[in-house]
Amino acid sequence: MRKRFLSIALSALLVAFGLTVFSCVDEIDTSNRYTFTGHTVASFLEEHSDLYSSFITILNRGGKMNLLKAYGTYTCFAPTNDAVERFLIEQDSIYKASLLPGSKKVVWTGVTSPRLEDLSDSMCTVISQTHILPATYLTTEMEGDVIPTMNLNDRYLTMTYGVDENQNAVLYINGAKVIVLDEEVENGVVHTIADVMNPSSNTVSAQIESMKFLSLFSEALEKTGLDNKLQDYKDYSYTEGNKRGIGIYGDVTVPYPLNRYFGFTAFCETDQTFNDLGIYNLDDLYKKCKEWYPKATDPDFTSEDNALNKFISYHLVNKKLLYSRLVCYNIKVMGIYNSESNYPKRADRYEYYETLQGTLLKVTRPISNAAYSTDLLINYTPMLSNSADPYQVEYNGIPVNIKILDPTDVKADTTHYKGFTQEALNGSIHLIAHPLIYNEDVMAGYVLNEIMRFDFSSLLPELTNNDIRWTSGNNVVFGTRGDYEFYLPDGYCKNSIYNTAETRLYYLSPHTSWANYQGDEMMCLGAFDFEYRLPHVPAGTYEIRMGYSANGNRHIVQFYVDDEIAGIPVDLRITANNAIIGWVSDANTDDNGVANDKEMKNRGYLKGPTTFYYGGSTLARNYNGDIRKVITTKYLGTGDHWIRFKNVKEDDDGKAQFMHDYLEIVPVGWLRREDISLEEKRK
């Protein structure tokens, strides 16, 4: 680094070594890189204490300097002395201003003095952990909207891009400008940043309140009392994070979840979006909500039967959802899974989310539609997508195809979204382009009138909120077999119930080589008897199916829905070409498999979908190990419904597997429609 500083003033260097070549990840100039042999992250910082002395003080008092001296792999985002000084002054000013008469509430920033020596040890720990990742990332390895490994505060760091006054590309990490990049050392890499990354302790509702362009949404959130439902952060009663359970093959141990964090996501309209509809205050919004929800007549804003409450609660989800994880697109997991090897190139990606209203919304990246293919849309429906302006689509006055704004674009627009912060302590905030409204006719008639496919892992919010589903592997020691699995103890997931003490439920991280919908799978072993709560779908009659991968390691299972027995036990060991199921490859039929589909359906089975691959090359439909089993046809009314699984096979060694990949809930009316193409029905 001294080579870089030679005969150049520090201030000039920080400009000269800005990201002048960061136009895109693939074009980064690596010629200036220098590996500091023999240096650790800690000794590198100490070698240049004239630049980092304040941060070194914070690291020492926060107990993290010794960590950065040790063997390991770390990424350290190191703020300059000037950055630390500005941070302390700014945060102290915010705190002091909130104490003045007329302030609505005290804003606790954790900083009560502009002097470094007055910073508390606990705040030093928080700041230190904010700036350290337990993995190494060069800028060439950073893509998307977040770095895929959480920092030591168990928070993801966001990435945005911009240009400086000279039109040179600039990278921002959590809003902090990277000014010197990729200083490689023996135990990691150091990136110098021009700002301290704010280790905000704001919950989702507090973060929304801090953004002035969301003032109407924030006021409605508070009036309905729904802000109180967004406060939980961590279940401190969960103490099993250091335990290990027996693995699915019994020869190695596997980790329990490290923590039990809660998470939330809010999809928010800006004040301008409301203004465009003639909504300028809470009274205007409430009047409009009564038009959107005419049956919600309780005047009490905190009532679930109040129109404003209905409106806001439909914007809230009990999962922390990063923009890049809203659907299974460009998901990469520990070098063993790449979603883009798992799906046909033109396959739409979608996910269903249950809101705090108790109803579903759907997020889609409609890759098959060129007009929308790079977007994320809420309640997208192809049947209502032929507008000349794809973002001005309504059905009976209800907006559909609602665009979720890309956080990189939002962050760059400081005129309209000054101070935008996507990530809060316990969740994520996404801006949307049109009002989000639940309308039963629109949802049941269009958006949800289809094969609703839910990866079983998506039924358990805890798997999303605790870096288990599509895990980064952060701080986790897996078993040695190469199956990156988690043991899920009884009571960990609120949407599952274990009816026997012997039930052993696992989440297996995705592999591209498996015949699985989103690469991953749920697995249960032992003398199991357990249940999942079904997603809340519109009231109606549905065919309920389970997708699974068959092989000789599997189990024989009895299904129940709402404790009513559903058919006879099913042997998951037999592959689809067994006469009991009757699968025949489409290529070996005279009618492209149409008659064979009917024969299989009469036996209670379907071939796999045409929307994902087995092993990266064979469509699930063309693989006799991928099967969909029809469990039952049943009316699902409002309220909770449960699907139950019980083993009926003698299993002395406890190794027989109940593998379950995905759940399908299909409206019977959709199945009977003759206007739907064969291709659509096979998806």
C-alpha cells in the first residue's frame, strides 16, 4: 500500500483510487492489485494507522482486533479516520436534535458524544461487527443487490452502484462509498470506505418512519397498530444453536439452526404514488380504502375488519426478503447449486407469500414475457398483461402486475428517495409503483387460478429468516457427507407440529444434481407423525398434490388433511415406471403422452413439471424418479388447514426417508378448463 501512497497526498489518493474502472464486475481492472504477503487484516490496518487509527480503536474496544489477527477468511470494510469523525458528529447531532422540545420521539443512535473516547464498548462491538464478514469477497465476486454472506451482526450488506462527478462508476456498500478496493492479505481482503456503515437498530416500522417520502404509509402503519407487529427481532429463549443432531444417514452429525430470528418485509407506496391518486392525507387514504375493501366496516383502525387495516396488512409479510431472494432467480449456494442450471431459460420464476392480512400475494419474474422479463411484479397475471403500458394494468379498478422498484435504481434517485434504506434490523423494505390491494375476484379468478406450487421450505418462515433456506453457510459446520443439511428441532418452526418425539425433520440445501423444484428438499425420518399448516388460499375446492423424488431409500407414508385420512398409504420407493403408477416417456407414445397422462391421473399420479431440470439437463417430466402424487380433493374454507404425514413402514434402523419437495394446490375449476393449453397444464 505504501507503493500506492508514495509521493501522493492522502486526499488525492482517495480520489485517484476511487472505483474509476468499476463500470461492471467483469471489467474491473486487476492490474493494480497487490497481495500483502505476511499481513493479516489486523496488521495491515496497523501498518497504515495514519488512515485507520480510529477504526483500530473501535476494533480493539469491540473485541474484534484479535479475530482479524487470526487464521480465517474475512472481508473488512475499513472506514477512514475522517469517516469515523463524521459519523460520530452526525449520529450525535441526530440524537441531540431528538431531545429538543417539539420532537416526536427520542432517536437512539447509540452515539451520545462526538468524541471517539466517549463511544461505549458495546457500540464499538456493533460497529466492528457491521464492517466484518466471515468470508472473503473481492469486488469481482460481488454481484446483485447484496453480498451473500451476512456480517458478524447477522445482517446482509446491500450493494448499489452510481457514478461520481467525473462519470466514473462507484460501488456503495450499505450506502458507504468504496474508495480503495481489493487489498488482499493472508486472511482475507480489505476495502477502504469513505463512510461508516450505519449499524442501525431500527426495526422495519422505524426505518419506514425515517424515510420522509413514506410519511403516509408510516402514519397508516402506526394508526392501525400494525407497526407493533413488526418489532420482534430474535427469540432469546432459543438456546439450541450449539447443538448437533444425527444426520439423515446416521453416520455424521448436522447442525441445529444457530439462532431463531424473526423477519418482516414491507411493500410500500410512496407519498407520490398516493398523491397521483388524489390521496394527500390519512383521511383521503382511508376513504379510498373503504372503496377497495367495502366489506371491512369496523371504524376501529386496529381492527382486522377495518378497511385501512386490511390495506396495510396486505403489504406486510413475516419473512425478511431481500430483492435478490424474492424469487428463485440467480440463486447460488455454496458452489453446489445455481438456479440457472435448474430451470429452462424462459421459465418464469415465482413465489407465493402469505401476508399479515392472512391472504396470499404472488411475486413473479416473468422471464417468458419480454415486456416484463427483467422485472419483479406483484400479482402478475398473463391474462391481464396486454396493455400498451405494462405498468398501468387494472382489472375492475384493481392494479395488477405491480412493479417492485429495483433498490439500486431507488438508491441512485436521491431527488425522489433521499435517505432510502432497504434493510432494517429485522427486515426489508421495498417500494412499489402502484397501490397493492387484495381483491378476491382478481386473485381467485386470475392471479391464483393456476397450479399454485409451494416449495415445502417456503411454508416455514424461520428457514428464510435464519439463513437456512438457500443458506450462505455462514458460521455453520455441516456434516462431512457433502449433504448440507440442518436438523429442525420440535417447536422451531411455528407452521409445523411434531406429533411424536421420534419425528426428525431436516432441511437439505440445494444441489443442481438433484431432481428438485428449487434444488432443495425437506426430509423426515424416524417414527414420524407431523404436520404443516397449508397456505391460506381463497375459499374453494382444490386438488392437493405433493411432488417428490422416488428411490429405494424412501418411506411408505399415510397422508391426512385436517386429520381426515386421505387415501391409502403411498410407497415413495417405487419409481414412476412401475405398473402401479404407469409412467411412459412421452417419446415412446404416439400422442406426446396425452393418453398416458390420463392413465396416470386415474391412478392418482402426475409426471413431474416441465419447468425444472433433473441434473441440469433432463426435464422433470422426462424423469421417472420425479413424481407428483394427488393426495386429495377438498374444500378449503377460510382459516387454518393442516396436512399431516405419518410413517407406516417398519424401519428398524431409522434411515428410511420421507423426502418431500413441493406442495401443489390447484383449483378444481382450473383443472376443468378446456381453454388452457397442454403446455400450460404440464408446467
